[in-house]
Amino acid sequence: MALELTLGARSRTADTSVLAVPSWSDVTAWADAAPPWLPWAVAGFFALVTVLALVGRRRARRHDRYTTARFKQAWSALKDTEKKLEEERAWAQEQARAVEPALQVGQALAVERALAAERAHAAERAFAAGQWPHLDDAAVEELLALADLVTTDEAALQLRRVLSAVGIRELSVQAGDPFDPDLHVVCHARPAPTPEYLGTVATVHASGWATTTDVLRPADVELYVDPR
């Protein structure tokens, strides 16, 4: 009541501006008239605001740390993936460079086989028609080279027929034959298991070819030798 009377008296005597600053006596009078729990309520309110601000700041910092950690983890995973992709690309390029010569050789060999097979078939057809041409040394060498390339029994039989038609026969060489320098060429040596095997053929690696008078190509053989 005293505070109301004081404020009422001031409103009647002082300036009516709402922006007027109260005097110290007005403040003390208001404080004396205030209930005893009001200071504690104000202090509690400011304490609550302070606590909420601190909690919010801590949550913000925690969220920032979490976001930063997730970003660093994602960046590290991205770098690892990029490194692995770079390594795989380098490996693929290296493999391609290593395989390219083999592919070129394989393609050239396939073309050579196809051409040689076509020439052999053409020669066989000409022989069947009674128009067998004369084969020079180069043609004979091509046929003998083709003999080393054929892998099927049918192709080998056709090739033997063509060679037989021009007087070329396969040398009869087999394991256990005594070594003959006119018919055999040693490409490998193998220790003889017993003395009886010394100087005999262990394995035939490539067939030999001859005419009725000359040896065109000796057979490549593996020979049993003295193990000492």
C-alpha cells in the first residue's frame, strides 16, 4: 500500500513521461514493499537461464565435435576408396601392358595357322583334282611348320596325306630307339635310370620328316645320358 501511495504521489508531482528514471528512494521503497520470496525467484530465474544457456552451449559443442568426427571419417573413407581405385587402375593398366604382346603374338600365330591351313586344304583339293602343283622349298617348310602346329587328329591326318602326296613321310621315331644323329636332334637330356637306357630316346618332342633320299627335318628327342 505504501508503494502504491508513493508511486501515486510521484505520478501527480513528477513528469508524466513513461521514460522517467525512478529515484533511489523509489527503488528502495519498492524493494521494502516486495514480498520476501521475490529476490529468490529472480535469482532462480537467472540461474535457470544460465543453466539452460550452458547446457545448450555444451550440446552445440558436442554436436560440432560429432559432426566434425563424422566428416573426418567420411573424408578418410573417401580418400581410402580413391587410393584403392587408383591402385586397381594402375594394376589393370600394368596387366594390359603385359598381356598386349602376348595377344599380338597370339593373333599373329592364329593368322599364320589359318593361312597355312588354307594352303594345305588348297593343295589337297588340287591333288584330288589331279592338278598337284610343284612345291618349292619354301612351301615344304610351311607344310612342315604347320605339322608342328596342328593339334587335332583329323588335321594331322589331312596334313600327312598332303605331305605323302609330294613324297614326304614322317620319320618313324619312338622312345627306346638308339640315338641316330642323322635322324635325331637332342633338345633335352635325361639321366638314364639304368645303364641299358644310355644313348636311347626317352621322349619324342617333335616329329621328323624325310623324302625317299634326304632327311628334311630330324626329330626333336629327349635322350637318356649318363647321370654322372
